[in-house]
Amino acid sequence: MNSTATSITFAPISLPKSGVAVVLAGDGPKLFPTAAKLDQAGARFLQRAAKVAKFKGKKRTALDLLCPAQVKLDRLCVVGTGKIADYAGNDWASLGGVIRSRLTGREGGEATVVIEGPGRPDTVSSEEVAEIALGLTLRGYKFSKYKSAKSDEDKSNNGNDSKSELKKIVVQCADPAAARRAYLSRKAIADGVLLARDLVNEPANILGPKEFAAAAKALDKLGVKVEVLDEKALTKLGMRALLAVGQGSARPSLVAVMRWTGAASKDSKPVAIVGKGVCFDTGGISLKPAQGMEDMKGDMAGAACVVGLMHALAARKAKVNAVGVIGLVENMPSGTAQRPGDVVKAMSGTTIEVLNTDAEGRMVLADILWYTQQRFKPRWVVNLATLTGAVLVALGKEHAGMFSNDDKLCDQLTAAGKTTGETVWRLPLGPKYDEMIDSKVADIKNTGGRYAGSTTAAQFLQRFIKKGTPWVHLDIAGTGMAANKSDVSESWASGYGVRLLDRLIGDHYEG
Ligand code: BES
Ligand code: MN
Ligand code: ZN
């Protein structure tokens, strides 16, 4: 889908004779380890240029040299790494992103990146080189498919000028074959992240439930079994809460079920990932204000993450059985829309009083969470949803809100968050919060009032979690869409969650 993927190849170290090359410079006394590849005069020239520019090799700084006389390159870019000795977690991928930010493609659509650590080339392991390559790929993403190509005279660097698009990056390192192998699984993950970003960035006139389901269906090429349940099937299953959300839309609701069977035994219990896929959230009859409503095209970021993750797992042939279930609806106001005050009976039998039609995500999740547990008896369930504005108030855009009945799963996710940079922060659940969603006329109501809005939404979901199912709800309203820019993402849609859950599964649930 995405049009901006740059191909990455690996090669042995030898400074190229033309074009653009990036070399690294460490923080501290070993300022130019990579300058070993230049001749002595070249190295002295670098030292001098660094002094003039007060370049000290700190991370996110660079020394850009155009047509340096000592080499045949058009451009030599020295990128600071900071203290490599302190690198952990996401730091290598983030370095890759920093490097990518210095490459425009203007020097001919191809660039060389020389990866050598302080002192000796082999101080950067092949795994670390592969992480750098992951960062190069993630940072290179741009959603530019709706930008018309500019004329030759008007080539600004906004990425839609195909002539200055970077097409290929050659990563030079000590052991290219090993780095190439190590990159294979990262490439699968990167493609999953970019797929999720594409889905979230796509406007809602183009991507409704049907089109989203088709994107899920396309995973069958990778060996994922995909079923798409239509309204008839959903009615038969009794998913009245999900259907109530979609009943105001001209576009029918759908549920997609994706299954990847990669474990040694095809019968071992799957892990389950469930996503909110509200393709557009107007709020329904409880209509949202106009200001910022356009962002609600991203209210399917949870479902996009599930599709991206299933892509990653299948593409890297993960040794796990995993099911992904997404509820695809559009929340619209119309003559057929649900009303505030309506009571619907969810698939589980729980009755819901709809106080606010804008609290729709939890109604969608109620039915697919129940369905997932009934049908698959999963080892655990993690759901992702752009569920509440309140989580932005609590945590901003730095962490996803995490709610759970299982400490172990929380610890594992917290750790996976630190290693991928997709961080989570646990927020409380409890019986007193649960009381806040008791309804006067039904079993529960779909809003809990002004206070603790993210927690009462999570309490609502927990009403549909069976005793004994380890469960985590990730509220990604702040991290999945309208996201902060980072070293590895310049995109409005971050693809949040794909790397996090891939890492959770890779670290604890494979083999
Ligand atoms: N999709 C929104 C939550 C949201 C808000 C996501 C901002 C991303 C950015 C959700 O469906 C919603 O409208 N939630 C309401 C719940 C309220 C009516 C109880 C909210 O957060 O205001
Ligand atoms: Mn809403
Ligand atoms: Zn919503």
C-alpha cells in the first residue's frame, strides 16, 4: 500500500566513490572512529570541520560536508551517535531514524550508510545493525499518495517529488550476511508498522468497514486465515452492541477474524489481539464538535495495529498461534442511528444503557471481546482502542494507558514497551470504579461521568472479560493517531502497538 518504502541492502565496508554517504561519530574522545576509512588528510579535515562547527558527535546532531576534496563523494554526512556504550532498548532503531532524517534522495536516489562503532567496525553487532536498518525504514515512511507530483521547477522537499525520493539505502557493516539475516524479521515488523500507518492515515471516504476488511483479507497471501463476518452473521451471533453503533451508517458493519497458526502444535491455545475499528467516529447523535473531528478517521488505530501485527507475525513466521479480531463500524448520526437512552443487549447477555452514543468503542469491543473468548478460549487477550480523550489528559502522547487483571502480562508489556519505545503506563481498575457504570435501567451504562473517564471505560470492557482470562486493555487514543513525531516516525499515524505486541509475543510466547 505505502508508496515510500526504501529498499535496504547490506554490503561490506568501503567508502563509496560517489553520491552520498553517512558515517557515524561517537560521543566523547573517540570522535571519528569511522574516519579510519578516510585517508589521514581526510581524517584531519574532518577534525577541523568538526571544530569549526562545534560538532561533538552528540545524538541528533550531524556534520554535513558537501563535495569534500579528500573524497569523491558529493556529500559526506557525519551523524552523531552519542554514547553508544549506553545504548539500550530502542536506541539503535532510533539512531537509524536519525540517520534517515539526514537523507533526502537529492543526491541520486541512493545513499550509503557506513556502520562502524567506536574503534573497530565489529563493535556494532549484526543485530544492532539490523535495528538501525529498522529505524531507517520506519523513519522513511511518508503518506503522500494524495499529493500530486510537482513540476520540475517547483521541487520542494515534501516527498512527492519522485525524482528526489530516496529509493535505496546500502548499509555497510562488518558482517553484511549476518545483518541481512537479522534484518529479515525486522523487515516483517517494519512492513506491519507501515501497513498500520497506511490504514490509519487513509481518509474515511476511502477506507470504510468494507475496505478495511479487504485489507485484513489480503493477509491470506501470507498464510493468515481470514474470515469476514457480515451483518447477517453478526445478527445471528447476537452482536447487538456492535451493530447498534453501526446502525446509523450507510455502510454495513463487519467483523474480521484473522488466524495465524505458527506454533509447533496447531492445537495449542492462541493468544488473542482485539482491536477497535471505528472507521469514522462522528459521535453519532451525541455529535462531536466540528473542531478536530477530522482526526476521527484514525479511530480505527486499534484495528490497524491488529492487522499490522498479524502481518508481522505471518511475514516473519512467528512460532505462535495468534488470533486477531477487529470490529469495523462507522459511527454516524442519521434517522436509523441509535439514540441516547436506548438499551441494547450485548452478545454476552449483559444489557447496556446507551447514555452517550459517542462512547461507542466500548460497545464494539464488548461484543468482539466476548466472541473472541467464547470461540477461541485464548491464553490471553490484549485489546487496543482509541477509546477515550481522557487518556490524553492523564498521560499525554507519551504512553498508552494500560488496564489489566493480570500483573504478569502487565510487567511483560511494560518491558516490551521499554525495548521498543512504544511505552505503556498502568492505570487502576477497581470495584469502586466499577460501581460508576451501574445503570438504573440496565445492567450497565456506557459512560461513567466526568471523573476517571479512561478507567470507567476500561471497567466497561472488563464486564465482558470472563473470569480466568488474562486481559489487557491498551487505550491508544494518545499514541496511535495524531501522534508525537519521534526518531522513528514522522507520520500522523504512528503504527503504535505493532512493535510492542510483536516483542511481547517474541519474548514470551513463541516456541
Ligand atoms: N474515539 C473517541 C476517543 C478519542 C478522543 C480518541 C480523542 C482519540 C482522540 C471515543 O469514541 C470517544 O468519543 N470517547 C468519549 C467518551 C465519552 C463520551 C464518555 C470521550 O473520550 O470523550
Ligand atoms: Mn466516540
Ligand atoms: Zn471512538
